Amino acid sequence: MPDAGCRDATHSITLTDGTATRTREATPVDLAPVQELHRRCSLGSRALRYHAGKSQLSPAEWRQLSNPERGTTLVTTPAEQTDHIIAMTNVMRTDQQGVGELAILVEDAWQARGLGTALAEHAATVARREGHHTLTAAVAASNKPMLHVLQRLDATPVDATGPVLDLRIPL
């Protein structure tokens, strides 16, 4: 079960270039800045995250992602600009007890600076706190940066469906 006392915590991440960021749990009112994040991401980045060129989330999709009963969605901002979301991380519950599903979207301009790796590591901590023993991730086989990030978490492929690899990450 989630630790209700940790719900309001902010997690600081310093990128490889020294830039400070803050990651916190998303709330329903974050929909507009999350939509802006999606608009700033390239079609390629959105396609790698959603396995389709999704341009934005519907209000119903956001309600599901920001509902603590469905899992945890985190948003990341620059430390000095907390209304500007630059990444979204999802650790969602699955129908398997103790298994969560991980997904990350990082704005193109913030990629290749260590943010994805730090968010994946933080997501693993969040998943453990919520009682998960395993994370899964569906990653495009062409998404080499994300595959590299998840290999650092000891992810192993369990299935390949066309161009998508299903990975398991022991926690």
C-alpha cells in the first residue's frame, strides 16, 4: 500500500550539467501543463512513449493517470520554474499483485542529460514504497536510450511483440 505520508514529497534531481529539477506527485490540476509538455515533445518522442503519435492526453486519460488508486504519476519541473513540466513518469498498478508498469516521457530539450535515468531510479523507489516487487515496461526496440536506462535497473526482456519489447525489472 502507498505510504500516505510520502504523497506530498518533492524529490530533487541534479542533471549531469548541474541543472536542478524537482519531481513531485501529479495532481488533477496538472493537466494543462502536461498538455504543454506533450506539445513540446516531438512526434518521435511521443511515439516512443505511447507507441503512437499521441499529441495529448484526454481529460479521462489524465484522471486515470493522476488517480492515486490507479498508481502514481510524477511530474518534473526545473527547480526555479515549478509551473513548467518537463517530464512525466508513471508507475501504474497492473492486474498482477506486486507488479507495476513504468513509463516515462521527457521533453526533447531535456533528454540526454541524465533525467530519464534519475526518473527511472526514483520510479523504482516509488514502486518499492507502494509494495511492488517488479516493474514492467513496454519499450520500442528502437528506443535505445530507454533500453539503456532500464538495463541499468537490471531489466530483462520477457517478450517481444513486433517492434515492442516487454521488460521486467526486479525491485
